[in-house]
Amino acid sequence: MIEFDNVSKQYSRDAYALRDVSLSIPDGELIFLAGASGAGKSTLLKMIAGIEKPSSGRVIVNGQDISKLKAGSLPYLRRKLGLILQDQKLLSDRHVLANVMLPLIVTGASASEAESRARIALDKVGLPDKAQAMPMELSGGEQQRVAIARAIVNRPKIILADEPTAFLDRDNANKVLSALKIFQSAGVTCVISSHDEQFLDQASRVIYLRHGQVADSWQAAVAA
Ligand SMILES: Nc1ncnc2c1ncn2[C@@H]1O[C@H](COP(=O)(O)OP(=O)(O)O)[C@@H](O)[C@H]1O
Ligand SMILES: [Mg+2]
């Protein structure tokens, strides 16, 4: 369960990235976070991961108030999250399998254990034959599916994906969403942001953001 309780975020004194956001996301749902560029989607996702702290209000993930977590506990929280964020590109100097193994290696798994779990993750996103490819050799959609594989090797309970379908054509975007849905059907909560209306009907619920506030509909979210 993810809960936002009157959360506001100000990066500067008079600019709110989020204002009085209250919402709750039950376990196992696939939620779209929709809104125009600048609406606060990335900020909201980063708060779930504890990357940004609320200026006021509380963010509670699996019963824990994120802003009260000590810095030392954050890596432990993040390990339970699968993050597909925009500023976390694949490492271009190593092949796909090594990229997907990385989260396991840094948490102390043996190389053989990491490799077998990374191969299973690549299977799940439909890319078993790309293990030895370099990221540059893949299409944008395939790179995003590798990022999903990397995000799920630690078997997270929650996946946060920030605009994973941006820059993809419809066919590739659908493949990325299908890959995420497989994890949702296995019980993982998925929160996916998008500024694109065309996929919203695939979610169990859509949360619309407009200028940092929750809005009622896509029309209300994009209204000037
Ligand atoms: N690190 C930051 N410092 C200052 N302002 C920021 C920062 N990150 C985001 N913002 C501002 O907060 C607002 C919401 O941004 P963001 O959460 O990135 O929206 P979205 O992901 O929906 O495009 C925007 O006005 C943006 O300029
Ligand atoms: Mg964003």
C-alpha cells in the first residue's frame, strides 16, 4: 500500500511541484499517473522511492513513513522497489545481461545466482536472445524492456516506471506495457507515469495530475 497524506513539495519558495496530494494505491494494482509535462509525475514517483522528500505531509509505503526513514535505511527500501526512472539509463559499456545482473551483484549475490536470475528476468520481458547484445544495438523499446528486467531482478513488490513509453511507437509501447502487466498479474503493484492519453484505458485506475494537484479527468488535467 502506498499512501500520500496531504503531500506538498516545493523545490523553491513559491513554486509547488505537488500541492496537497492525498491518494492511496492498494497492493497489486496497475495505476497510471497521467498529466502534462511539469504536472509533478516524476516528483511523485521519486517521493515513493524516497529520492525526494515532501516539504509537508506524509508518504507511507508499506506502513513506513518514508520521510522518517534514516538515510541508512533508504537503500533497503529501494531494493524492494523496481525503479524504471528516466535518469537511470543502461550502462552502455557492458552487455544486456551484465546490466540486468548489476542490482544483484551490488547486493551481494554470487555471479552464478545473479546470472541465472538475470536470464529469467530477460525471459519475462521477452528478450532471452538479447543477453549478449550491447544496449546500443537494441531499439528504444527493447532498451526499456531491459530496464524493466533490471528493475525486477530483486523481486520487488512495487514497480515505479517514469514515462517508460515516451519516445516509443505504439507497437513498442504496447510491448513495454505488456511486460509490466505480467508483473502486475503476479501481484506486483505498478505505478506508471505517462503524458500520453492513448494507454490510459489499460490501467486499473488513473490518477490525473495538473499543476501538482490531483484532477478529476484527463480533460481537467490538460486544461490550460
Ligand atoms: N529538482 C528540481 N528543482 C526545481 N524544480 C523542479 C525540480 N524537479 C522538478 N521541478 C519542477 O517541479 C514541477 C514538476 O516537475 P516534474 O515532477 O518533473 O513533472 P513531470 O514529471 O510531470 O513533468 C515542474 O515545474 C518542474 O520544473
Ligand atoms: Mg517527468
